[in-house]
Amino acid sequence: MKAPRRLLLGLGLPLLAIGGFWLWVYWPSGASSPRPAGAHDEANYLPSYVPSVDPPATTPPLVGGVERCDGTDAPDTAAAVNAASLSTLAWTPFGKPETGWEIYAPRIAAEIGTTCGPGSNGFASALARWQGAHGLRQTGVVDPEMFAAMLVRWHLARPFVRTNRDGICPGAPPEANLALARPEESYGGKAIRLRPGALEAYRRMLGEARAAGVLHRPDALRIFSGFRAPDADAQRCARDRNCQGLIRTICSAHRTGLAMDVVIDAAPGFGPDSSADANRLAMARSPLYRWMVVNGGRFGFVNYAYEPWHWEWTGEPLLPGVPIASLPKDGSEAFTEPPEGSTAGKPAAASGARNRR
């Protein structure tokens, strides 16, 4: 009997050891279980920061997991520099003085593919990786050089800009070929027309935004500007003397029937199209804009980064156009921007500063 017992012990002990090792390796650990409410492990998970400046809620790298924001791909000081400059950076990203880069934080976060807060190590590390992939110094810091490189990419994602770069202003579709938005889709009772494909894409996006719960205003995502006839635009330029420069351009993306301005949000005292920095900041902080930055491309829409409300559909080609040099120049002389805040309550007067659209 001793021999069989020795044999069983000899086989059993190794089997127990193997089983224990298997359980240790494969059994779910506390690190992979859902984070309990109230836990504060900021070193390894999303740190605490003001929710209004969080980047868009993109899909985490690991499905069902939480993006870790303790990255080490950037210098140790980068996160602190970003946290400070978020509201203090003095720069001119669109040719006019601005303070801070919070307005552009959602776009930057989406570009570098992170959900980490702007002042976190994870954000700085994701930015450093992006910088390295694009031939820039891997500082992990938001600065004018980095932003200029991103801005080129964002501009060239717009077919309208690529056409303008070749000195061509795209053609306008016959108004009879345009589709009319429903009254509940337009803002302020305006008659809004777009090319049929663009309007259908807008409706799909509207439906998903509603399902996502990001429409916090009754008028959210209503369209306040769609197709604008070139002749009418030229007459307005000549009348208002404010085309080409800070306010509007003599070749507008709205002539294509593919561009639309939609209600995102507004700061107190401003309308949905005021380009005052305080107003654009309110839009950048809104869940709707952050959702659109991440999801707009799924419906074929690209954004003009200076204006959170301006979106262009890329699902159809632009129509053949004419040289920009051949367009009427009345009203296109140099224009000086009014003082910041001087147009509060009068959004139409401030519509589209530096828009190049």
C-alpha cells in the first residue's frame, strides 16, 4: 500500500502546484475588477480635475477598462506646464491674441487619442507620442509649434480648404436641387437649405446625439445657417464692408450647400454664433461639442476649429468652381476686429471672426 500512496503523492503534489499557478495567473484580480465607488487611486487612474475641461469621451484603449493616465512618455514637468497653460498661455493661434488653450482641448485630445485630462501625465504622454510621430520635439507640452502642426491637419481635412489652397472657390448647386430642413431642425424660424445628402447625414447625427443624451438645450443642434447663395453673400459683403479678414470671406463654404452652423451652446449674454472667446469656451466645455468632436466624422462631418458651431459634410464632392481672384472684391478691404465683448447680445455682428470660411 505504501507504494501506491507514494505514487499518488508524487503525482498529486505537482498537479496541485500546477493548479495553484494557473489560478494565480488567470483568476481575475482586484486590479482588473471595476473600480469601487469613492476609490481614490489617482496615480493609476483618471485623476481628479474640472469635468468641464475633460477631453471627449472616446473609447478607452481596452474595451471595458479605464484608460490609465499615469503615462511616462513625456518629461516629468510636462503635465504641470499643461495644467498651468490651459488658462494662461498667451498666443495667437488664429491671428488674434488669445489666452489659454482650453477652447481647443477637445480637438487636441481627440487628435492624440486620449481621454485623460489636459493636466495629466497621460495627456502629456499621448501628446509626446503624437509629437514624435510627426517629427516634433517630444515635449508633451501644448505650444504654438505643436498646435500649428495639428491645425494644418485639421484644415486639410476640409475639402473646401484644399480647394481654396489651389486658388479655386467651389461652385454653388442650383437652389432647386437643395433640400429644405424641417421647422424643428432650424433655429429662429429660418429657412435652411442643404444638399440632400448633407441634410440626411445631419439627421442621422442628430438622432445619435439625442440617444447619447448630449442635447441639453431645447434648441441644441438646430441649424442657424446652411446654404448661402453667392450673389446674396457678395451683396452683403459690399453692404457691410466686412468681407475678407476678421469677419467673413469673399468665398464662403456655405455656398457649397455642404456647410452648416448649428447651435452648440452659448455663454450668458451671447448668441450661438458669437465668436467671442468666452462664448467659444462655453461651447468647448459642452458635452455636445465634445461628443461631436469624437463622433462627427462617423457621419462625414468635419469642423472648423475656430468655430465650434461650423461643420462641413464631406460625403459628396465639391462642385467645379471659379478662381478666387475672379470674385467680386467689394467690401473685402482690411477690417479691424471690434473689442472683445463689444458684441454681447448681438451675435450676428460678431459672427465668424477669423473664420476663413
